[in-house]
Amino acid sequence: MPDGLATGDKVITANRLTKELLDAFVEKVIVKPGQQAEIVWKFQQ
């Protein structure tokens, strides 16, 4: 994970993915055949 994640004028630093971070940033996870997964984020780059 990078040193911090910029969100507007704030920077969030985390050592691990918590449920709160998951709920804040991930819209959904799509599990596909062949041990593949797609993450749909709640934001765009």
C-alpha cells in the first residue's frame, strides 16, 4: 500500500485493509471463474 491515499484535501494512511476502509472505497467485488476477481471502486481516477 502506498504511504497514504489522498482524498480531496485529506490523506489516509493505513497498515491494513479494515472493514471501514472497504466500505468507504469499494462498491463491489465480482468473483470470476479461474481465481480472478474484479474490484469496482466507489470513485474514479
